[in-house]
Amino acid sequence: MKRARVNPRAGGPVKMTRRRRLVVYGVTLGVWASGVLWLVFHNFLAHRGAFGLEANPLEPWWLKLHGAFAFAALWLFGLIWGAHVVGGWTSHRRRWSGGVLFGLFVLLIVSGYLLYYAGDDSLRAKVSLIHWIIGLGAPVLFLWHRLAPGRIKPVKA
């Protein structure tokens, strides 16, 4: 596997190889799409059964797929940290957008953990809302980071 290009002024790798980027994009698209599909099936495609409203038969499968992609995303989070974030942070390139994106991914990880393990229904409903709002907005935040100018110059007074 090719190594990431190193920016000598940044002190470390910033730009990932094409293969790594494709893996990251594939996994993040998978976790996002499976989450969106679960949300759609859960909220809009339930059907009336003999005992009231019943979940769509595909709903649990979307959730299982979402969980599988989430595990892969956690692994990739570590890869991105070592191969991209540390060098990017020291180079001061896209620091704002990267910092916000990083923080929101941490919130997705924590809220996903709470959704899996929280027993209180009231807490679970609040955490679920936070999780899917952040998750739905994640592609916009990623595009902001990806397309942001390389370095923000300080404003002189």
C-alpha cells in the first residue's frame, strides 16, 4: 500500500492515498446510508398489523448493517487520526472545519454507545434525536471540511 504524501512544512502526512480515501468514503457512505435507511423505515414504513403498528421487516436489517459499518468507522477513525488529523492539525490547514468534524464524530460515537446501552427511554429518545440530527448533517460538514480553503489567514487589525 502506498504511503500518504508528506507535507514537509506540516511535519507529517496530511493527504491520504487514493485507496485510503476510497475506503474511508465507502465506509462513511455505508454508515450514513444505512442510518438514513433505518430512519426512513423506522419512521415512515411501519405497517398496521394484527396488534397495532409493527416495524417494517427490513428495519432491523438496516440497523444491523448500520452497526457493522459503525464498527468499521471506529477502526477508520483511528486510521484517520494517525494518517491525517495529527499532521493536519500541526499544519494549521482546515483546522476549524476539521476540529468541528472531529468533535461531531466523537458525539456520534458517544451517542451511538448510549443508544446501544442506555436503558432509560426518556434519555434514549433525546440521544436518538441528537444522533440522527448530527448524522444527517455529517455529509454537509464533511464537504465543508473537504472544500474549505487550505489555510485561513489571520485578520490584521
